[in-house]
Amino acid sequence: MEYPLTTFDPPHLTVLDATAERSRATATIRFRESGDGTEVDWTLDLELFGVSRLSEPFLDPVLRRLARVALDGLVADLSGGT
């Protein structure tokens, strides 16, 4: 699924939207100054269509785990870790 950029308001906001046959996803990324750094807030809104909706109860823990792994990787990259 490709995520076309729909809103780009540097340095504060980026929004990406994608629609597929059985789903629609919107990723919203907000940036704000925080002390000596930047606070990043990332939200994914996922909507499933048709029979795909039956999988919703099972997707939440999987998506949370994937987000945690992605966040841990980002923190390691930004802090110079591996």
C-alpha cells in the first residue's frame, strides 16, 4: 500500500493517506519542540471494509507490537545505538 502525502506543514505536521480495496489508513505525524529536542506524536487510523472487518479484534495487539518494534528502532537510530 502506498501512502501519498496529503498534508505537509513543516516543521509541525505530516499526514499520509492510503486507500486499498479492503482498507483505508491515515497516518498523522505531529512534531513539537520539547526542551532541547523534539516530541513526535504518530497516530495511525485504520479502517477495514467488508469481510476484513472480522479481523479487527485480532489486529490491535499485532499492530501495537509492530509499532513498539518500529519505535524502539527509531529511538536506537536517533540515539546512535544499534
